[in-house]
Amino acid sequence: MDKKTDLSVQVGKRIRALRQEQGITVERLAEAADISVQYMSEIERGKKNMTIPILKNMVEALHTSADYLLFGTTELDPACDIVSRRLAELIPVERDMVARCLLAMTRILEDLGLERE
């Protein structure tokens, strides 16, 4: 398998895994990406590549980063990545409440004057 094909397969696997983790159907993700269900299925199997606008739509629909889809990594600390994924699962009002709590907690940590590494 050449590098281009291997990359397509790995990206497809990551897309499928995220879609399934989030309980999104192939049909719904295809609609969000503005592509056909057949094309979506072929991307997940590594048979087809996607354009940059489709990649952008996938990133938004799956609440992830292009880094993660393309390379399997993010620039974020793993804990931040986990929190980000969990936040994406919440409804907007819940997400807002959690964000306010996190901001309040960071202010408390700053007020305590804890040294950062």
C-alpha cells in the first residue's frame, strides 16, 4: 500500500471512529459535509480523498481538528482534547455552564498564585 493510500485509510478510520463515538449516522455526516452518502462511505473506507472544503465541513461536524483527522494527533494536551470532545456532546446551555465553571476555576487558581510549569 502506498503512503497516499495508507493516509486515506487512516483518515477514513479516524472519521468513522469519531462518527460512531458521537452517534452520528453516515447519512447525517454526509449531509453536514455536503456530499453523497456513497462518497462519505468511500472516504471512511479510504477509497476516496476529500477536498479542503469537505475536510472543513468534517472537522466542524465531528467537533475535532484537521490535525487529528489527518495525523491522529492534536496540538492540544490529551486532557484538553478529552474535555473538548465531552463539551461537544453537551447541548449549548450545558456547554455554557461548564465553560463558566472552568473559567471560574482558572481564576481561582490564578488568585492562589500557583506557579505554572
